[in-house]
Amino acid sequence: MKSEQKEKHVYSVAELTKYIRVLLEDSFPGVWVEGEISNFTLHSSGHMYFTLRDATSSMKCAMFRRSNEKLKFKPKDGMKVICFGSISVYEARGDYQLIAEEIEPKGVGALQLQFQQLKEKLLKEGLFDEKHKIKIPYLPTRIGIVTSPTGAAIRDILNIARRRFSNVEIIINPVKVQGDAAKDEIALAVKEFNDLKNVDVIIVTRGGGSLEDLWPFNEEVVARAVYASELPVISAVGHEVDYTICDFVADFRAPTPSAAAELVIPRKEDLERDIDAWVTRLKNVLTGKIGLFTERLNALKDSYVLRQPLNLITQNEQKIDDLRKDISIRIDHILKMRSENFKLLTHKLEALNPLAILNRGYSVTLKLPEGDIVKDVSRLKKGDQVETKLGSGKFRSRVEDVG
């Protein structure tokens, strides 16, 4: 009896890979997987590729742009996450992978993680530095409010303004304060106030709520608009325990909308009381000064100088005459002394003059042409020309004989 030969079915690699892909996709259409991100890559297409691993195993993951655009944080290597998606096979390489649709950070919410990431980024860029803060004006004429026109925050601010200082003008730039569109409206409202320059200070505010409700004030576009503002900005978002990125960038953070209003709107009664106190002080100072100057004026009016001014002039004229006379005497005395000294020096010079001896009958003979004085006859010879100086005049002669 012939043995029956079993018919064989041979798969191609592509066929088997496709069969496995279909099998996996049907078996795991939606699954949550926990692990640590490694080899994270954000492709220029916007798709994300990474590996999800634990202590013993790893699996490749892909998250396409249409899904990752909804992420509230930026995945990075070493982050522990929980991913939701479907299992599939990338047929070109035969790799099975998780096509992720959602990612949640493990141990911390996605929004909280996004908050921390943006806070660290802006801190490094210097958006929180105190040197960029603008001083809040003491008594602004106009206050710009960026908030919802129907929320509790604007009602609180208006009530406080009416109660404290009704003369202050409030300009509201109405915006959404919740939802995806809110961030762009808030940023644009801050920019519009800066473009118009029609207010002295801006208050960005809304009432309390959950982290999700307050999230527009944690958006980067709002932070950069507040940082770029040339007008001082007060952030008053939520309750006292709530902190937003807007709070850190703003020039001043108020714990509540009401606190922001009280900060920029002083109580009119307090200002009036201060003004009255200053007016009283000024009156007292002026009264004291006037009294002091009056006493000085009266003392001057009774003084001898003002009563007999010509007498003072006459006395000074007499003093000038006395001084002139004294100076004249002193000058004459000095001139006489100098004249006597001059005569004495002149006599001394005349006595020392070597030519003075000629007046007593002596003479001086000079050999020509040198002009040397002849002290010894040995220096002369017959025929030499000589010049003889007398007490009065001189004459020339020729040597006829030397003896």
C-alpha cells in the first residue's frame, strides 16, 4: 500500500508577514503598554519613532503626526509612560510594532509635565528674570483688563474699582479664558493694548478652576506676549494656590483678581486724607517761613543801616580817604628808602670803576690792533701803534724807541 504524501503549502516571506500582521492587528486592536522611552526620534514629517522597553524586553513604536499633535508634553528618552495603540507589523522589515495613539506620562499628568517642561524652557531663556520686570504705576488713569466679559473676575474688579476709586477708567478687551482658542485671543489682546498705548497697566485675569480650565494661561504664546509687553502686566489667574506660566512672566503676580484690583486702584478716601495731610503740612511750613522772614524784615527795618544809609556811606568815604592818605605816606617812604639805596650803590660802583683813576692824571695804553693793555715795555718794539686813554679823551701814537 502506497503511503499518502501530505500536500505542502509554502508561504512567501511577504505572504507570511502579511498574515502575521493581520493576525496581530485582529488580536490586539487596542492595548495599553507601559515602559520607558528610548531612541526617541521626531522625524521631519512630524511622525515620532521610539522604543518602549522594560527590564527584559523592548518593542518598537510609532506615533503618527495626526495623533501626536494632541500631546500636551514632549516625550524624551528615559521618560516612563503608558501608551495606548494597536499592534501591527512593518512588512518591509518584518518588525512588529505598536502604533501609538495616546501617551500618558507615568506618575504625573500630561498637563503637569507640559507645565514643568515649558517652565524650565522659559526660565533658561530668561523670561522670568527680575531685571525685565516693569514697575506697576501707583495711580493709573486707565486700566486694561484681558478677561472674559461675563466671568466673575471682571465683576470683582469692577466692584472694587467703583468702591475704591470710581474715577479710574476701565477698558475691557474681551477674550475666551478657557478652551483651545483662548490662548491666541489672550496673547492678541495683550498685543493690542501695547499697539494702542491707551492704558497705563494691563491685568490678565480669570477666576478659579481646574488645571485644564486655567491651561490657556500656561501656553507659550501667552507667556511670550506678556514678556514682550512694554506696558506693565499683572497676572491674576485663579485662586491664591494656583500658579501659571503667565504668573512667572508677568511684572507682578496677584493671588486673585480682587487682589489685582486693590493693588492698582488705591482707595480714594485714603488719597484724599493723604492730600489733606500734605496740604496741612505745607500750610504749617509756609506759615512758619513767612513768620521767620517777617521777623527778619522787621529787624532790618529797625537797623541803623536802613535808618541812616547816607551816614554809612559817609563813614566809608572817610575810611577810603584815610586809607588813601596812609597808602601815599607808605609809598613816599618806600621811594625815599629805595632812592637812598640807589645812590649808595652808585657811589660804590664809581669807586670800583677802573677808569675813575684816569681822572687823577693817569692813563691807560693799549697796543693796536689787538687792544691789549700794555703792562710791560718788553711787549713793545719800534714802530708799534698804541692808543692812550686819558681821563678825558684818547690819542694814538707810534713807538720811536723802547728803553
